[in-house]
Amino acid sequence: MPRPCKIDTVWFKRRIGNAERKILMAAGQGDLSLGWHHLLETYQNLWERGYRPTVDLNDFLVPVYPKELKSATDCSDAK
């Protein structure tokens, strides 16, 4: 059973799997700590743009094009 969350936590210690390690290594260009900080910065940026954990990230990242742009890229009427 995990410990209850404390807002004043100083150390965040957990075991990571190979897939998680690969993600952190890629994000930090070989440095796990730097990768962790890059992921935190990414989450902060997403949060500032309106992302919330209750929203599917794939749905949030799908671009919404203005009507004009969509019609300009639609080639269905091209002959």
C-alpha cells in the first residue's frame, strides 16, 4: 500500500522500469535528472495552455483548424 500524499514532500523516490528510464534518458539526452526536469517543464507548459489530467492527452493535442484553413487544405474538389 502506497503512503498517503504529502504536499511538503522533499524526496520523490520510486523504482522506474526500462520504458520509463528510456523516456527520461531521451528527454534528458542521456541524463535522467535533466530528463525529469524537462518532463516537468513540458507538463507545466501543457497546464498553462489548458490541459488537465481529466482530458485525454491525444484529444488535447489534436489541432483545431480554422474553417478557412480546413477548406483550403481539402482536396476533395480538385480535378
